[in-house]
Amino acid sequence: MAEVTLSDIVGLLLEKKRDEAHSRLLDFLRTHPDDAEAWLMLGNLYRSHHMWREAIDAFNHAKLLNPAGPADASIEGILEILHSLPGESY
């Protein structure tokens, strides 16, 4: 089987095959742990499922790899959402 690319994973997401995209993305990150774009993609996938802690972890990985990238804004967006939820403390 050929190696999966981020383009392949984007295609799965566009086809709404999120579980398969998630699995392939995790496989991709095992062999490409320094790919900031893949970590951003994972963070966005977790965010779309309201998996806030996992999303922040993934965005933090992306931020470490690319400090000038968009991960900071993504983390701030999640924190704003969390602070707006009634009865939640994070």
C-alpha cells in the first residue's frame, strides 16, 4: 500500500470519512512527527468533535514545530469557547 499523503487525508475529510481520516492522520504522524500541518489538521479534527483538550494538545505540537503558524490563534479560539460555556472550568 502506498504511503498516505496529507492530500489523501484532506480528500477523506471532504468525503466526510472522518473516522478513516483520523486513523490515517495518526498513522501519518507516526512516520512524520515533525509535520506541523498534520498536527494542525489533527487539532482541527478534534475541535470539530469538541474534543477540546486533544485539540489543544495537537495545536501545541504544531506551535512547537512552527511558532509563526496559525496554531496560536486556534488555541485562543478554543479557550474563548471554553470560557463561554456555563458551568465549565478549564
